[in-house]
Amino acid sequence: MALFGTSGIRGVADRSLLEIALKTGLVVGKEYGKVIVGSDTRTSSEAIKHAFISGLLTAGARCWDSGVIPTPTLALATREFQAGAMITASHNPPEYNGIKLLNADGSAFDANQRRQIEDMILSDALSTALWADMKNSRNYDSAIEQHIEHLRKDLPHALKLKVVLDCGCGSTSVITPYLLRQLGCEVVELNCYPSGFFPHDVEPTETNLGDLIRVTRDIGADLGIAHDGDGDRMMAVDEQGRFIPGDKLLVLFAQQVGAKEIVTTLDASMVVDELGFKVTRTKVGDIYVSEELKRSGDFGGEPSGAWIFPNNSLCPDGIYAAAKLLAIASRHKLSVLVDQIPQYPLFRGSIASEGVALSNLKKRLQTLKPLSVSDIDGLRLSFENGWLLIRASGTEPKIRLTAEARSESQARQLYDSGLQTIKECCLVGEDK
């Protein structure tokens, strides 16, 4: 049984997750003696966090509790520790929770680290420290102030912009509104208070951000900003009230920071390959982008809204990305920059499923006569003028599919063919 997905351990917050949190804390405490812990705003986060901390302390580790903070804020604070642990399910529904483990450089635990911890947990050979070696946890109250101070060093301080901000009642509520005001912005807040009862689905997609789009347009704001539950994602709306697709935001950031080498995922638009960048593609998941950026690259990200500026951190930082976008908007109208970026018809969706046999799926998809098929992450079929990607989600019981082509009819045909093939191969729910 695999415990780790593409973004740490995740599951519905129940007895099983509590037990996993305790065991994970015990293992991490044995391997890393000085650990900082933070959490998002979910109703279950305190319980999961204290179970994890109990494991740390039982192992004899020293632990600091930083309270409710975003993941990138914790990642910055982890520089003073041997490891960090964020209790979050990021963009998942509110009944989920999880554990994301971070290194001192802000990157998520790599494959070898995850495998070691998973093996130790599943072996169930977990011993505790002697009573005399067990420690007390301490509070760490300066993480937010440190993050703001760190970000302000790299940002202009006189951004006279009107911005609409939707924190989705997640953990960015405790930092992004304050940072943007310190940078000189007029901030119109939507859902900028910490609550585990999210006012809308917390994944920052166009479908979920109707209020942000409407308010940005109606009040004549310069842009709109949205975060997910733990702040590692950021998506945006331009001054015309148009949602900016993640593929275009990826290119926009890369162009504006002068990147020459980009690291992105297999599901990003083929446009990025046609604009003069040196492009390296990874499996879907910011942890894989981060791992590759350790080797090379000026900028990395994925269309879901995770943006990694390696000079800032190897953790996706939605707060930093928001401030960088504000700096860009202070120099140019976002709508003009966005419209200058090419776009091909692209369809993304998901269907509820526990998984599908790739060998059977691959055999059926061969009827589409692809030029090539890659199985690096699910199945990616390449065609003369487009591509189709089908992969199991690493964070939810879903199968995700993406199709892009130079014509809308071909993109739709690829998407519909992939959807129908999945339905023929397994029992699934409704198309999302």
C-alpha cells in the first residue's frame, strides 16, 4: 500500500489518517531530530497536527509548532530546522487532510526519502524513545513576519494597484492581505478569514472563482488573485475580469522574469515548447518540478497554479507569485500581455475512479493511431497536431485527462475518445 501521492500523504480525515499521522511523526522524529510543524485551516488540522507532534515527541525529537500558516511560509521557516511538516490537503475538499514533508531548502521530500519513511511505517517496527529522552513542543510565532520580510526584499514597495483577493478561507488569509497592503495596494477581500468551512471549492479554477471574476470586473480592479487552501497555488484574473489560464500564466511569468530554462509538467500546453525556452518536462506534481530545478532551470511551474521561483524557494509560493504578478501589473496591463501569448484549444477534466489498468487502457487507445506513447506518468499519446494525457490523480481518487490540439474539433475529439475509453475500462463517476 502506497502512503505518499504526488503531494505528500492525503486522505479523508478519519481514524486511519490519525494513526498514519502518529506513525509518520514517530518515523520523522527518529530520522530528523529538529522539526517545525504548521497547518492549514481545516477543521481536522489541529487533531492531525497533534497526532503527528505526539509521534515526533515520542521519538525523542524536538518540535516547534508554528500554528496556522501557508505551506510556503513553513518552507521558508524550515531553513532553521532539519525538516518541516505541513498538515494540509491543499486544494482537496474540506473532509480531506494530509501531511507534506519539507527539506531545509524548501523542497518536498524526494522519492528516496518518501520510500524510506513509507517502508518504516508499513514495517510497523516502530520503537519509542526512553521517557527521559522525550521533549516538549514549543511555539514558533515568527514565521509569518519572517516570510513577509523575506518577500519584501525582492519586491517594489509602491504598488498603487487595486486588487481583489480571494483566499478561500485558507491559510493565506493570515499573510497575503497584509503583504499586499504593505506593498501599497488597495485590497478588496473575499473570503480572507481562516475557516475550515470553505465558501467554494478551494481549488482555484475558473469554475470555482465566479465571485472573484465578477467583483474584479465590476469594481474596475487592476487584477484579481486567488489561492488554494495552503497557499502553494495562485491563479489570477486580469483587469477585464477574465480568468488567466494556467498555461498562459506559466509563459507570462517565464517571460517577465527573463527565464531561459523552464521546468514544467507533462500536462502543460505545447505552446511553451514553441516560444524559445529550453523546456524540461516532468511527471505531474510540483515535487517533480522542484526536484528537476535542483539540477537546472530558471523558473518552474504547472498549469494548476504552482509557481516555483528557485531564487526565492524550491517550494511553490503562491504568496510570492501574487506579489510578482502585482509588480508585473504595475508596469503593463495584464490583458495585453495575456493576449500576446498564443493559445491552442485545450480541454482538462477528471472522472471519479480508483484507477485503471494502464496495459488495458494503452491497448484500447492504440486505435487512435498515435505517433508515440509515453508511460512516464500515466499515458501520454502524441499526434501530429496534438496530444492526449490520461493519468491517475496523485491526490484524489480520480482519473485526470487533458487534450490539446491545433484545432478545437481535434482537441475535443481526442478528449472525448479518451473519456469514452476510460469508461469502457473501469467503473467511473460523472465527468467533472
